Amino acid sequence: MISHCSSIEILRDLIKFKSVTPDDAGSLNYIAQLVIELGGSVQRIDRNNTTNLIATLGDGDKIFAFAGHVDVVPTGNIELWKNKDPFTLLQDGDDLYGRGVADMKGSIAAFLVALAEFVKNKHQTDYKVMLVITSDEEGDAVDGTPVLVEYLQHNNIRLDYCLVGEPSCVDRLGDTIKVGRRGSLTGAFIIHGKQGHIAYPHLCKNPIHDFAPALAELTSICWDNGNQYFPATSLQFANINCGLGVTNVIPGELKANFNFRYNTEHSADDLMNKTTSIFDKYNLDYEINWQNSAQPFLTQEGDFIPLIHRAIYDVTGVMPQNKTDGGTSDGRFLIHVSEQIIEFGLRNHSIHQINEATTLSDLNNLTKIYYNLLNYIFEI
């Protein structure tokens, strides 16, 4: 029974599921059974190869949702892991090792135990708690949380508060919460030239030379200085490919891609228009394709941030910083059904790495924080 389980026991069970994206490997059935034991109801909303779960406990008017994912990234070379089996939780003193302990099965385990303690002495009309869990966050996320958001919208369900259990902390538990995220816009393009002998450049058109001035200008622009909530917009080139691998041929085309991590000072259209205007300025013969995988978002000011600050401080003595940096998260989808959305979980220092780790003390303290937060939310 979950009411007699500790966070490390739940985490140990969750780590056993080899849930590499998008295969939940049975972990959602495990979570669903724990929720049912607590008197809740569960709804599976699967699509294609992705499994999704919405679980509900209580029937109060105010809804608090915990959102997360059971999928993990591949392990890498298992011989480099301390216990040679990333899907078996290893405890070494206070340290806990295993794929997903921080990102983010630890948060799920902590929340489930906090939830079990919270509902013990509560009447069902005093609260409504939902779990919104997917098996496709680390991948394309097409059939994951967006499907759950569609379900919530179709059923006219708004979440008064939404906590995403992503590992948000840096140096110590409680030092950081995420109150929003930057947008992500990727451009992939081809610059067309004319291939030919390198000794006869007048008969050719070198796409490297043609693109060089545009590259220099794009990478020297200060797109903005950020604002109160967001760091400055960043443009980074990831790949530039050109040439035949020989020294006597001018290439016929150049292929490249780049990414903007952008804040609320811009829209995706602004950035696309500015970029293509520079391409046009240098008379480039190009084709470009865009993918705007995330819009920037910021949680609405309200009582959620003060409440989570209080919950964290009461356990750790740390007052967290409100940040928006880092990569994208499923918060970019959940913002459409919740105006107050915050990310808070364990430290992120080892996520996606060999020997991904957290500590037992952090796991236990996170459980206490989540428990306090549930009580604070449903006191107001």
C-alpha cells in the first residue's frame, strides 16, 4: 500500500521500468494503481506509441495539478555506471543513482508519497488534485502532453495551479523555481551556389563566400537585452555543412541550421523576418524552413509563487530565485490550461548524464515541500 511506502521505495520501483521515450514500460499502470489505492480515478489517453495518464483525487472546486513524465533518455554505456545497471536504484550513503532519479521519477515518487499523506485526513470535497503524466517529454512531445492538454480543453477543465516536477534546482534543493521558459525557433536552410573547379572561380559561385557576410552579421546582432523575467535572446548555429571533402572543388551548396532561444521581447515572426531580411540583403539564393517548437511563456502573478516560496523555505531555509532559463519543458503546452504554472523539482546537475544522481535527503525534503504545498494550496 502506498500509505506505508517511503519516497525511496516508490522511486526504486519506478526506476525498474525501462521507460526510454516513448515507452512507459508499465510505469503508468503502476502509478495509476497507486492513485486508485488512494481512492482516485484514472483516465488513459494514449496516442500512437505514447501513453498518457490523467488521474484525479477529490472533488473540490479548486484544482491543483502535478505534471510530469515517466520517460527517460537512453542510458549510454552501462559499463560506465556505478552499478552497471541504470535501471536498478543504487544507494551509496546519501547518494542515489539510476536513470531518471532526478529527471524526473524522483519528483513523481516524492509527489505520490506527499499526496498519500495529504489525503489521509482530508474530506474529498476539500480538494481536487490531478496528475498529468506522459511518456513522451524527452522526445518529440507530439503525442504526449499536447494530447493531455487537448483532453483538458475539450472537457473545459482549467487548472488553478500547475506544478511541473522538472529538476529545477542548481546548487542545492530549493534554490530555483522556473516561472516561465524561453521560446525555441529553429531555422534550417540551403544556400545555392554553382559547383566547379577551384582554379576557375569566375565560372563558379561559392556559397561559403556568399554566406560569410550574412553569418558575420547574424552572429554579431544584439537581439535584445532581456527583460525583468528573461535573459537576452540567443542565436546559435549548430551545424554548417559544405564541400565534397576534396581541395579542388568549389561546392555547389551550403547547408546549415541554427536556433533562437527567445524571450517575450520577440515573436517568432519578428525573428524570422529579421533573419530573412539579412539573407535578402546579401542577395543569397536560399531556401529556409522554420520550426517554432516553443513559444515563450510566463506564469501569471498570483498566490502560487508566494506559496511555493513558503513551502520551500519552511523545509530548507532557502528562498528560491524565480528563473526562466534552460531548455524547453512541457510547461509550454500546459500554459494553455493554467495561468499559474511553476516548475520545481530536484537538482539538475547530473540529468541526462552517466550516473545520473540525487540524494536521499533531497528526495525526502522534496516530499516534505510537496506535502506542505498541498496543505498551503488548499488552506486558501
